[in-house]
Amino acid sequence: MDDQVWLMRLYGKNGVWSIYKLKPYDSSIETGNSIPFDFWDPITNLEYTDSLDKVIPHAIYAANHNNSSTGDLATQAFTILKKEDSQDELVLYVMAMYLEFNNNDGRLIEASSNHSPVVITLEKGDNGGYGLTEYWTPDDGAGYMASLRKKFPKDFNEELLDTQKFVKTHLQTCYESAVIQSGVDVITRIEHLIERICQSPAQMSNPYAYVQDHELEYRELIYYGNYTLQYCFNLFEEGGQTGLEGYLRALVCKEILDIEPIDQGLNYSTGQCFLQQ
């Protein structure tokens, strides 16, 4: 509809959905997100018309957003770990993140989040769409792993249940969504973070010591992902990145790109050399 993606309300045995306007993502990849914007009055629809790339982010949103939500910006990210496809049903084993933000004078503040393996069961419609049958989440506390082992297939690789394997990518996806929703000046924020990191500890010869002294600011740079990369590489292309700030920019790029462990530092004398490798 006018080059926009819409999620429609569904009637049927599985209940009722509402309608949202969504930001589309490349459905050819297994990791993605969408952004619920305007909340509309329900529209009657008697068929399952929603495609998979719409149903998954809406299911994550619907399962996590409620009256106690504290954030103004809702974002989702997910990775499909395994699919079980039958004639009438599609079962998706998913690592899902739901993260809400508040925009505090141009700074994105994480308000609430949930990141865990889930199982999304979808009923197939006659026209190729899907309807949500179940959104399963694991038990809290001591029963967490036992519930996962009971719900997931016996031959499932349990290493994929480790949220830490996906947390950086999912956070970057959610931060990108929040930037798009809020319209914050992300470049100004990135510049502020780098300036703050370089303030202390003064007179230290090891640039990594500045990272250790400002872990929260450094992680935020990582979460801005492609925004940080674009900002840094633009400066590298201009040249002159030979001081502490240039070295820090190279460290950040190295970690975002997963080149090698950050605590090993850089294998060259200045950040400007990073672009030449």
C-alpha cells in the first residue's frame, strides 16, 4: 500500500490481531526486525494474508508489549534457528529480542528488554499467508533449560540456545530501528561518545585503557553498528586519523566487523593505517 508494509487484523480460531504499519526488511535473510508505528482501528479480514516476514516481528511485539511497558520506541530482532514445515503448519525455533527505548534529548535509553529462544507456531492459510497459533517462551529461573530441552527437537544444537551468540547483532538491529523511529542525530551522539572516551584516563599510552575506563560508552558505539562504521570510514577516507581518537575509531570498527578480539589491540601504529590493511 503506497510502498509501505501493513500488518492486518485476523479473525479465526486463533483470535484477533490489530493493524500496524511496518518497516520492511530483506526477507531473504534469516535475521530481521520491524517497527510498529501508528496504531489503527481493527480491520476485518477473514483470510490469512500475512507473509512470514510480517508475522514473526508482529508476534514478538504482541508477546512482549503490554500495559506495563515503559518505552516509547518498540523494536524487535530475530534469528530463525530451525524450521519444521508440514502441510498445514510451520514451526519456527527462533532467537528473539524485544527491546524498548526512550529518546532522552537525542540519546537512546534502553527501557526494557527480553532476549531468549522462543517457538512460534504458525497455521498456513490457503493463499500462502500465515496465522499465529502459539508463541511459546521458556520457563523462568531454574526450569529454563529443562523447558527448552522439552520443547526443542531432540537433535537440536544446544549451542544455539546461548543468547550471547546473537546479542550483538540483535542489539545493532534494534538500535538501528530506534534511530529510524526517533530520528535522533546519531552522528552527533557517536562524536560525543568518542570524545568522552578519550577524556580519561589521561596520559595513558595504551589506547585500550580508555576503552576499559568507558565500557558503557564503548558498547553504545558498537550497538550503533553500521552508523558507527560509516562515520569512522568517512573520517579514514579524509585522512589524518593518527591520534588517540583515530586509534579508537579503528578499535571500534575492528570489533563491529569481528576482525579479531578487541583486547589484542591493533597491529599498526595509528588508526589511519586501519583503512590501508
